[in-house]
Amino acid sequence: MPKNHEALGNEILDYLSKHPEAEDSLEGIVEWWLAEQRIIRPAAEVRAALDQLVARNQISARQGPDGRTHYRANPQRKP
């Protein structure tokens, strides 16, 4: 994972550690999760970081009823 994606992935994991029941789409993560932490990143960078976190099994992704992919902490992952 490129260094900037690694840092961004860590920010997403940090948010999830503070909000373990959180689940949202790419758009929601960009607009709410990261904005809350005052991190402004293009959606393409966030998507790349999310893809890496899913590939590492650190977070899970599922298709929501709205047709968008929703991301959340992986319940199988140990803290």
C-alpha cells in the first residue's frame, strides 16, 4: 500500500476503533468519517485505501440496499 494510502487506512481504522458499530459507503466515509477527523482526501484515494483494508481483511464490505458498497469493522478481526 502506498504510504499515503497506509496513513489513510490507519485513519479509517482509528475511526472504527472509536465507533465500532459504524458502517457507511465510500461517500459517507469521505464526507463524515474523515471530515470529522479533519482529513480531506479525494474519493479515489479513500477507495484505494478501503480496497487495501478489505484485501487485508481488516474491514469488511457489503452491498447495501442503496446499491452502494458499505464498509465496516470486520467482526472477525481481533482488536
